[in-house]
Amino acid sequence: MTVEIADIPDLPDGVPEHFREQGIEELYPPQGEAVEAGVAEGESVVASVPTASGKTLIAQLAMLTSIARGGKALYIVPLRALASEKRAEFEEFEEYGVSVGVSTGNYDSDGDWLAQKDIIVATSEKVDSLVRNGAQWVDDLTCVVADEVHLVDSKNRGPTLEVTLAKLRKLNENLQTVALSATVGNADEIADWLDATLVDSTWRPIDLQKGVLYGQALHLDDGSKKQISRGNEKPTASLVEDTLEDDGSSLVFVNSRRNAEAAARRLGDVTRGYLTPEEQTQLHEIARDIRDASDTQTSDDLADAVEKGSAFHHAGLSSESRELVEDAFRNRLVKVISATPTLAAGVNTPSRRVIVRDWRRYDGDVGGMQPLDVLEVHQMFGRAGRPGLDPYGEAVLLANNHDELDELFDRYVWADPEPVRSKLAAEPALRTHLLATVASGFADTEDELVSFLERTLYATQTDETGRLETVTQNVLEYLERNEFLERDDGNLRATGLGHRVSQLYIDPMSAAEIIDGLRDADDRPTALGLYHLVARTPDMYELYLRSGDREEYTELAYERETEFLGSMPSEFEDNAFEDWLSALKTARLLEDWTSELDEDEIAEQYGVGPGDIRGKVETAEWLLNAAERLAGELDLEWGPAIREAKKRVEYGVREELLDLAGVRNVGRKRARRLYEAGIESRADLRDADKSVVLGAVRGRRKTAESILENVGRKDPDMTAVEADGETAESATSDASADDGTGQQSLGDFE
């Protein structure tokens, strides 16, 4: 039975016509099944269907009909990048009276402004933090959509999504839950957990051909073969060129950042011959924007590749660079992206052909190369082909010999994805979520706590009798020992400190580490001491020690030992000492950043990309904010020292520039140039000679006017002002490090 948009009641006025204008009249079969299951009438549905089969429309029908009935909808995404993408999609409905809000940051805020929005887009971590901080509008939700719900299987982020859905469903008895998933092995279990009807389909709007390349023959899953001309080219290059000859684009998945960059460099020699003069001009502009976004070697290498129509994509890139690459690929300017598997996690990057070059990657837990999960490879396959863009999609694995050809068909092409398994019973996850469950009033007794946990996916899946209760008891003892919880005859109560830790959205173990370190301080903590303190918490992903690092950082550890907040472990405690040094390396990176070392020098010295530096800076800022709040909670006197260290990380400057760097549009580079020109504070800037200010910003009149306006100058107009020659000459000599906004990419904290 076919279902048409016109058949769906309760859509806001104008929305059916909107869909029809987009060419959506008759629904795809999985969408029709969801409507038959009541998704537009408030019924809960789990849609386990392939990528590009219309999951988003299922979510839109649920949310829009819920809003038309007077409700409020929440759309949960796994990644911040997806939040922006979904906001752009949903904002199309604002002309029909539907308001959209997005919230992804500031984990200790209550997000009250979102109460006025009809659709709220947020990450699961943000939703969890909003619940902890008592956001009143959460009680008004009538529909929640969980995108990529199969990620409950992730050991890092899965437990948060799982507990958040359990809390939302407890808060709202009649909440409609719509879960969108890739095809998984146990979608029925997820549907049972969520009391939802399962829509389980393998239907796709265009054909997806899967196969394995061995030699010059591409063996496809329908039994056919396709000849791929090789010449002297490597298999990946041959496949990319074959796709280009049919006017298609390619996504190549590899197992490391280094391999992604090397592949993009090589494939640029293939793609450059397929660019029109107009495309070359546009790619040149995009490459310039990438260089402006960050002045590191990584950005230069990316820009060089992009100019040839190739690109790489991994977590080490700045968010600006990743977005530029994704947009250029969607617009078919970039013809091939070489990516680590992060790109398979939901960002909309369609391609004609997906090439899974590396199906093994290094696994630190086993100390060697391990095959990828079937689900992860199928997620990569799902990037192949998009309706309206490609006549078909093709996903290809590469075999080195005939035995591997057979193995890849059995392991990935013919195989079903693994079942999704809850990771909630691990202590790090439970530490955080048990404290929050008690602190936010979901459980006042141990029995209520166990009862709440029985609403989770883990409880429905486990056959280990007593496992959850045992781990729960261990975690409760830890929380009590660290004064976050009080227990009395089965009753549970979060202490004031416990409430604060939960609201700050940090791991209780991170809080315990920070508290112990601050209590240990006899004198005002140094910036390095504070950076090291937050770097050794579980919430900071430390830098690895490379070959030769141990000796260097051991020497530094003894040299700066008096600055550490806490006792340094003995060199003979191998793991503990190694962790201490890794935290020191991370702290040293932050110290270099706040000493105004150029981003490219930091990237080269620590072997990281601009995205890694940004990640460290943002995490340190967040943890230092928590440290400042905890110091206040405990009446410790170190608040001012922590605040200064936090601001220096935020702006990436030495102490003397803090006042200037905080002015909007100034940032670290311009602040230094203004300071060198004798303008040392906001007050100086308000009264400064305009020609000196104009010289410091390298003659950019609008920028100078904006800065003066932001600092409160009554007459910011720069008409007829000439830049001071000496200041301008000094600024120009510094131009290679300036991105045109007065700083490198990380300094733009407006």
C-alpha cells in the first residue's frame, strides 16, 4: 500500500505543500511503514533502515504532527556537526510557524531560552546536562527523536544516550520516542526497550552494489564482474579514476590520519586532470579559506590537495576545514575524500563509490591490527549513492589475494551487522550517571536506583544475574567515599558537592582528582600546575608519549615538580608514572599555547593537528571552569588563579594580554601587536591614536572600527585615518601568522 503526504493528518498548514514542492508526494516504503505504525499519530517507532532511505522524513513527520497537536519535539544527534546540519534542514519549516533551537555547549547551563522553541536539536550530552540542571521545558516534551540510536553500542557515548532516553521516558509517561538506526542485528531488542513498533527494512531508493576488487576484476554481489583498467596505478587510484570517467565522486576509507593525508596527496594527481577551469578557480578559493582557517602544515597539505580536487578528512582538522571540505565534496568540486572512519558517523557526504581500502585498524586493547566491525563497514557502505545525484551506489573492498577475496565477501558483503550491546555496566559510565540520577531526583533510595536502571537497554539485555547491582554498589561506595553521596539505611542523597559535580557535567573521578589537587596546594597554583591537574583527569584525552618523550618529560617533571598539585608517582610505578608524564606533555602543550607559540610550531612539536589543539584547549577551558566552581564550593582560595589560567587558555595569551585579548575581534595576534604599539589595556584602546590602531590591524578599516566600537569608543569611524607607518610595518612582518581576523584559528573566541 502506498502512502502519500496528502494522506497524513495533523501536519502544520503549508507543510504538505512544502513537501510536494520538494518532490515528495508518495512516501518511500519504509516511510509508509512508519506512518502505518502511527508515527504521525504519536506512536513510538524504531526505524532500522539503510542510509539514504528517508529516515529524516520519518522524524520530521513525527515532530511536525506532534507540534501541530500543541506539543514540543527534541531531536538528539550524536555529533555537534550533525546538529548544525539538522538545524539547517528543520529551519525550512520556520515559515510555517515552527521555531527551531540548537544547543550543544555550556554543560552547566539550564537552557531556559529553549522553552520558546518547538523543535530543539541537541547532542545527547547536552540533553543529559539540561536534565541535570533542571531545564523546566523538558517536562513539556511530547516527542523525542534519537538519531543514530545504534550508537548506544559506543563505550564512550553510548551510556549517555541510553540513560538520557530512560530519564526522558520516565519524566514524560506518554512521550513518543522515535529512534533512527542503521540496519543492526537486534533492532527488535531496541524496539522492545523503547516500547516501540519496529520498522525494519533493507529497501533503498537506488541500488547499492557491493563488491571486492581483486586484480583488475571488480567482483560484485550480484555475481557479475566489472573490469577496472589498472595500468601502473594502484587499486585505489584506478577505482577513483574509473568513477571520475563516469562523472562520479569517491570516498576512500583508510585506517589512520597519516594514511588519509598520503592517499589524498597521491589521488590529487588523478583528480587534477578532471577539473574544469571554473572548478579550478573555485577550488583555489576554498584552498585559500583552508589556509586562512589555520596556519599549520596540516592545513597547507589539505589546501594543496584541495586545489587538485582531492582532500582528506580526520579528527585532527579544525572544524572550519572539515566543513569546507564537506561542502566542497557535496558540491562535487572535491572529487575524492580520503577519510578515517569518523566520516561514516552520520555527516551527509554522499558519493558514487565508497572504497574501503583498510578493513583492519590498530586496536590498543589487543596491541595489534583488528578487523573492523561489520556495522562500521556497512555504515561506510551506506555513504554510497544518493537519490537525485547518482544512478546507483557502489561500495568496494580491496583484496590482496584470492583467499582474501572470499574472506571479504563472507566477513562484510554477505554478513549481517552485529547486534547492538549496551555499555552501561562499565564503572566510568555508571559513576557519572548514578550520581546524576540521584542528584536530579530520579532515585532517592537504592531500590529506586535499581528500579530506574531496569528501564535501560542494559537491563533488558543482560543475562548476568546481579551484575548491575554489584557494579552499582561499587560505584555508590566510591561516590560516598569522595563525599558526593550520603547513604543511610538504603536512602540516597547527593551532597552539595555532589550536586555541583553533577551540574558541572564532569566525571566524579575528575572532580575527585581536581579537589584533591586543589586541597594539596600550599601556595597559589601556577598555570602549569593547573593545566597538569586537569590534564590527568579522565575527562582529558591525554597526548601519547612518543619515542624519546619519556626521558624528556621525566627531566621536565623533576625540574617543575614543585608546581604539581599532588604527589608525583615513583618512576618504578610504570603505568602511573607514564600517565603522569602524558598529562605533563598535555599541560606543556597548553602552556605553549598560552605563551603565544604559533599554532604551526605547536602542531609540529607535539605531532598533532589543529583540531587536536582545539580539542585540548576547549576541554581544558571546560575543566578549569569546573575547577573554579569546585574551589568556590569548598571555600578554597585559589579561584582567581584558576580563573586567570582559564582565561589564558581561552585567549591563548600571556598574562599581560588578558585584558586586550578579551575585546571582541582582537584575539591573540592583534592583542600582541597593539601591546607592542603601546596600547596595553582596554582603557588605552578606548583612548588610543586611531592611526596606531589601524596600523596594528594592518590597515583594515572595518576591523579597526569594529574593535573600537566593541571597546566602547564613542567615535570609532576610521574615515580619512591613515595607518601609523611604524606600527603597520611591524604588523606586516607578522602577517604570515595572521588569518585576517587578528589571530590563528584557535584564537577566535568571540
